[in-house]
Amino acid sequence: MSEQIVKRVVIAGGGTAGWVAAAALVKQLGPLIDITLVESDEIGTVGVGESTIPTSRSFHELLGINEPAFMRATQATFKLGIAFENWGQIGDRYIHSFGEIGKRSTWMADFHHFWLEAQAQGFGGSLADYCFELQASAAGKFAKADGLAINYAYHLDATLYARFLRGLAEPAGVRRVEGKIAQVEQHPETGFIEALVLESGVRVEGDLFLDCTGFRALLIEQTLHSGYEDWSRYLPTNSAFAVQTRSTGPAIPLTRAIAHEAGWRWRIPLQHRVGNGIVFCSDFMSDEDARTKLLNDIEGDALIEPRLIRYQTGARRKVWNKNCVALGLASGFIEPLESTSIHLVKVAVTRLVQLFPFGGCDEAVANRFNAQSRHELEGIRDFITLHYHLTRRDDSPFWDRCRTMEIPDSLAERMALFRDAAHAYQEGNDLFRVDSWVQVLLGQGLAPASYHRLARMMDPGELRGALAALKSNIQAAVARMPSHQEFLAQYCPAGDA
């Protein structure tokens, strides 16, 4: 048996990425490794990642997190999907929900093919009628009860979330060191990182280093020069303003993504406030115009001054380089449209636990980690690019560019497959399911020319009856649910922030 070589793990940076990594590693591998997290109270974090996807629930189960306690501590609300407004064209609205559309009754064809046949026969209504989570979100309702299967995520305060995870990680054995990193020491021959030297002179040695320093990418890029692939030709936005406002009404279980002439803006309801932001491309909108538009469009009094965030969409060419693994913004950035940033941190940490290099940071393990990370990130890139490219908007130069821009071959193939035959798919490490692709493709206005004809083997009356029963069952279930705000007040009231 080989001797354990990698034991000392040093996390550079706190925030959501740093404390997610610390909490997960100490929970899963605590007795086998020593974990030190270095952060400075003087360095701010982006801290606007307030919307998640359902994989966060699985991650919390892995860590043994009590849901009501977590939600109270982070002022969290439930999220059943994202409402997209003005994306296909001005006045459009559709919901990309987390639910299953209809029921999968055969391996030969997905539910939407049966619905398309019903449409051809003149009945069936909207595809949205056959998704429980979508109907619940549209009605502003939520519930968790025995026998009620509901797929959901969270809206949360990212700063409070990092604090909550720190409260789990430190008592479990994670050592936090306060201070700014002044120097990164490398082995003179291998280039492996050996230590972080702080401004105070404190030297923090390690065997494996996790770069959670955000867009600065202090270790993975400034030190190791891992390279960055620019994806702005597919994802054109590069700036955002974020601001928090007082709540003006009940919290809804939806993130709102509202397109404007040079990007989009978000609205995320928490228990104690609302998170707002505007995403834009600086080639088509000035900072001042974006700030003004955000403040004019928000509801409720602003609690802070809008904060400007600059970014470049793209991916680090190596997220694992030598003995350094980049997490969060240090590893790359798509953009916040589908709330994938926190997910990418969590899946990367989970992958690291599986591939942890106890015997040394060998190239084969790093290559496997990098290949999996790259495949997943490219899939997310394609899904988000779809929202911009598949539009009929021609009201501004920004949307003209998006509508006519180059797209990845992998996305072009997906779009052609759906356009020609209504086929959508999920494979390998793809994050987004068939239902997600179908909701966005149809929601953005891509009508398929053909579809699987399996439903024609059913009697028309049988198909009509099956769809009517499914729709009726969903309507009845939603009618019995309390409002989202009522459920929050009973399940996890957070009180004042």
C-alpha cells in the first residue's frame, strides 16, 4: 500500500465556494485530511449567487443539513423554476420549471410527442398544463407533504449561506486563518504550490490547494497560468449591477428573468428582502444607463447602493493544474441566467471527494477531473446560449447580434434535432434534462416540423381522456396547496435579518 502523500488541504478564499468546499470535505473526508481555509474580512465576495437548482438539495442531504434550520439561517425561500419574460419576443412569458412534464409511459417517445399529436388533432391545451411544479409556481403555491412529490430548489442570501456553512465546518475541524495572501510559493523544479504567505508573514503550507479567490484566480491563473477560453462570442453579456430591496409583497416560488434591450434583469424573492440585478453587454449599454434602468424598474426601496460586477464568460483551460483545483468563479463563468454557479461549485467538490489524490496529484486524475468539468460546463454554455440565440426579437442591436451570432456546433445539432423531429435528450454528465430543453425550446418559439407518431396507435378518445385526467389531477393538487408565503411562515420563518 502506498503512503498517503496528500493530507494538508489549503483553501484560498472563503465566500460560498470556499465554505462549500470546506464543509463538504470535512464532512466526507474529515479524519483523513487536515483542512485550512485562508480568507480576509477585508476582501469582499461577489455574494449575489442567490438562486440555486434542485441539486442543492442532494448536496445538503450529503452534508446532513437540516432544511428548516438552513432556510431560517439564510432567509431562504423555495424555488420551483424560472419565469422568462420578453425573451422570444417582447410580451412573451414562459416558465422553465423543475418538474416533469406529463408522465413517461414508454421508452419509445417522451410525453411532449403525445402532446404534439393531441395538438394536431385539435385538443390538449398548453404543455404547461401537464407539469405540477409549473402550475404550482404560476399559482404562487408550495407544499411538502407525505405522498406529494415536488422538485424544488432555493433562493437564499449567499453571504448568510457562507456564514451558515462556516458554522458547520469550523466545529467539525476546519481551521480558518485570517489574512490577505501576499505571495504564493512554488517548488523550484515542479512548479507545484508549496505554501501561501500572508501579509502578516504567516506561512500556510499544503499538499493540495483549492483556489476559491473568485475572478482574481490568484492560484490557478496568476500563479500557474492555466489559460482561459473566452466564450463571449456565444454569451455576449459582460457586466451586472446588483441591488437589494425591501419586499413589497408575498414571496413567489420563482426567479424572474426579464429580458431588456441589452440583456436581462433578475428578481429573486427572499424572506427578508428581494435580490435584484441587471445583466448587460457594455458594447450595447453604458454603465450609467444600466444602473438607471435597474433603479427605475425595481419594486421597493433600495437597501444598498447598486454594485457593479465585471466578468468575462468562459472557462479555465485547466481547472485542475499541478496540485491546485479551481472552484467557483476562479474556474470560469458562464453567467447567472440558469442559476448554475453554486451547483458547479458543489459538483466540483463532490467530484474532488471521489477523485481525491491521496497518493499524489497525478496527471491522469487531473485529466479525468478536467474532462468531466469541461463536458458539464460546455453543456451549460449551450443551454444558456440557446436563450439568447433562439429569439425573434429585432428591436435592438444587441438582439440582432444574438439572433444572428455563431453558436457551438453541439447546440446547432440539438436545435436541428428538435426543429426537424421534436427530439430532445440528456446524456452523460449533462445537467439539464429533456424536460428543461423542451420547455425552453418551445418557450422561445421553436415549433418542431415533425414528431414521433406513436400516439396515433392510441384511440383519439383514449389520448384525450388521459391528458384530461392528468391535467385535472394537477389542478386538484395545486388547489389543495397553501400559498408559498403561508408555507414559509409555518415551515421555516426566519424573522428579521
